[in-house]
Amino acid sequence: MTTERVVRIFAGAMILVSIALTIYHSEWWLLLTGFVGLNLMQSGFTKFCPLDSILRMMGLPSCGGSSKTAGT
């Protein structure tokens, strides 16, 4: 599994959790959905994602092939 897949899974899970919290608790949880969306947009433009950096430090290979363990 690559960092890109984990980031997408994590972002999707956070959106679903925030929607559930919005329905059952408070509509203020939509701010979390907005934050996740904005972070995905900025990472698309800048190619910087904090979660991706953390996952690479933990040893997960990136899909871009820049990691030495990618492809092995």
C-alpha cells in the first residue's frame, strides 16, 4: 500500500465521520469536511500533504517512485 492510497482512504473516512457527526451531533462538524476538502485541494496544487510526509517518515513507500523501497 502506498502513501497516496492511505491519504485517500483517510480523507474519505474523515469526510464520512464528519457527515455522521453532523447528522447526529452538530452542524459545526461540517467545518471538518471543509477542512479536509481544502487540504485535498491545496495538496493537489502544491504537492504537499502533511499526512503523506508523516507516512513516508513511517516507512510507507510513495507511489511516485522517489522512495528507495518503492518497486521492491
